[in-house]
Amino acid sequence: MFCKQCGSMMFPEDGKYVCRNPDCDYVEEIGDKKSEVFTTKSKLKETTVISGETATLPKMREICPECGNTEAYYYMRQNRSADEPETIFYRCTKCNYSWKV
């Protein structure tokens, strides 16, 4: 779910989607929205994006260094200057261990 005001990614919080952009205060009720599953396939990896009340992060095949599970949620953040690559953060779907690349 993306913010209709600024375009940033929104996350579920207390039954509402909340924009994480500190300069934006947009909030949208989750209500009775049904989950939708979108699957895309590329030559490198298969990505499934689940939207709905339970999960909003995309999921991909990535091996967890803690438990060996083969699926993890991921998101990317630009932590440094614009000329540096983004950092990819992973969270295991089984044990919730988080790591970054």
C-alpha cells in the first residue's frame, strides 16, 4: 500500500495503514479489504507481494542464516548518499531473524 499524498510505503498499525514519511500524516483505515496476492517471476528470483491486514512486505527466496528457512520478507532503504547502493533488509518468515545485505 502506498500513500496517496506522498507516494511513500504505508504499514499496518492498529488496524490502519500509516504513512512512514515523517513529513506526511496520511492514515487510511484497513477496514474489510481482502488480501491480494501478486506473484512476479524473473530470471533471478520469484517475488510474491502479499497485501492485506497480515503482511505488506514482499517475500523472496533467501536462506536465513539463523534457522535455514528459505523464505524471507525484504525491503530496501537508501541509508547513505544517493551515489551509494541501497541496503536490503531481510526478515525470516519462520523465526523473524533480521539481517541486511
